Amino acid sequence: MGIRGIIRSILPGLGNGSHGQIPEPEPVPFDNSYRWLWATMERLMADPVASKRPHYVWGIMQGAALGKVLGFERVSVIEVGVAGGAGLLAMESSAQLCEQLVGIKIDVYGFDTGVGIPKPLDYRDMPYKWSEGYYPCDVEELKRRLRRSELRIGLLDKTMPAFIAQKPAPVAFVGFDTGMYSATKDALTLFESGHDVLIPRVPCAFRSAIGKDVSDYGAELLTITEFNNRNSVRKLSPIRGLEYFVPPRFRWWWIAMMYSLHIFDHPLYGAPDAYKLSASIDLNDTEHFIAAG
């Protein structure tokens, strides 16, 4: 099922504000189609831990699926700003489930200072919202709870370059949750690293891209603008219309946080992103697919 099929399937429910139960989907073989993404989100959101971060569910699912189609055996997913650790635990659960459903190995990393948010440097760091030490992390307790994640503790201007230098499996999803301009700017050096460190389109979530006290001229939104301005062949773009491509009961504020990094000169940017691609649409508006390649 392509975009047309998804749209036809959800049109009757649009505009009614319903978030009630919908029938469980039939199992869909992996192919990275919209139909597969829809059905797989239903399955992953049934997990009580993974479901605490629907933006991680979608991002990891989408990134891992693209990595699999492009032939990667292993990818990495990252949370930047771990705080208490609930998000990283949710990321672990999503990664474990996606490994089983997609058939790809997923390494999980969490970046944090370990002692809370650094002191805001200026207005761009939203000092009216954050203060030094906000959201500390109990590192030892979190390590006892983690099953597969690797924690990177320290300031991002040191920990992120060290991570890049170690040549991890290509990054397929990043959840940014620093809340600050300066920290997010340091984290985004990841997206300016070599093609071998990134898949060609990296879904990501920016937690502080939405909210009553957010502006385009500070925090994460300003880092996105500056990143796009200084990179001609790498752009961060909102995932347009995502609310129409997730099951209705999961449509919520998290959708506005979702972006995708597009690396236009990546050697795999133009490779097919699904096992089957649309070939024709007949007079009955039925979409027909053929094997990609």
C-alpha cells in the first residue's frame, strides 16, 4: 500500500477527534512500505515501555527499516539528554523490538552530563526555563537498569567528537532532548560527520521544537536554522504530514517534533527506500508495485 492507499484507509476517520480502539492490523511482511510502518507502529506501541516515547518508536522504526533496505547489518540510535533515564529505557525497548521485526542489529547510546543541564550561556539557552543542574541523572542507578545501552557521560563538545572518531555503526535515529541551544549545537556536529557514520536520511526528534515558550530564535529551532544555513547538501526538514501516516490513536503533539536529516550527496541517497516501488496506478485508482532495483 502506497500513499494513496493509506490516505483512502484513513479518510473516514479524519476530523472526528477519535482516539479509541481500532482493529489490530494483520501482520505485514517487512518491506518498509507505509502499510508496514503503520502496522508495525501498532505492534511496538503495545509495549508498555516503548510506548512512553512514541517519537522514538516511529523514528527508530523508520531509521532501522531504511538501514535494512539499504543493506546495513547494524545501525545506531541515540538519545541526547538522558536526564532520569526513562527515555533511554524506552529507546532500548523500541530497539529490541525493531531488531526482531526488521532483522537488523541496533546499538543504543545515551549522552548526558550526568549532573544535569549546564549553566545557560545566554538567551538562546532559554534561561527562563532552565537553570544549572536541572534534570540530573543518577548514573549508577540507570546503569543497573539498562540492558543494552552505552552511556556517554560528559559535555557534548567532548563526548560527541569522541563518539564520531570511534566510527559507530551508521546512525539511524537521534532523539534530541537537551532543551538548550549550546548543547544541541554541539550535538549536531554528529550530522556534519562522514557518510560512513550516517544513513542517508536520518529521522530525528527535537523535544524543544514545540511548546508555549519556544521561538525560532533560540534553543533547538535556532540550531536547526543555523545548521541548514551552513550546509548546502545536508538539510534538516520537518516530516510533513506525518499525522496522516500513523494510526489515528497515536496522533499527538510528538508528531510536531519529528524531523529528518537529508544528506543529498550520500552515496546511497538515491537508492530505493523499499523492496517494492509503485509502478502504475490504474483507472480504478489501484496502485501496483514492482520489485525495486
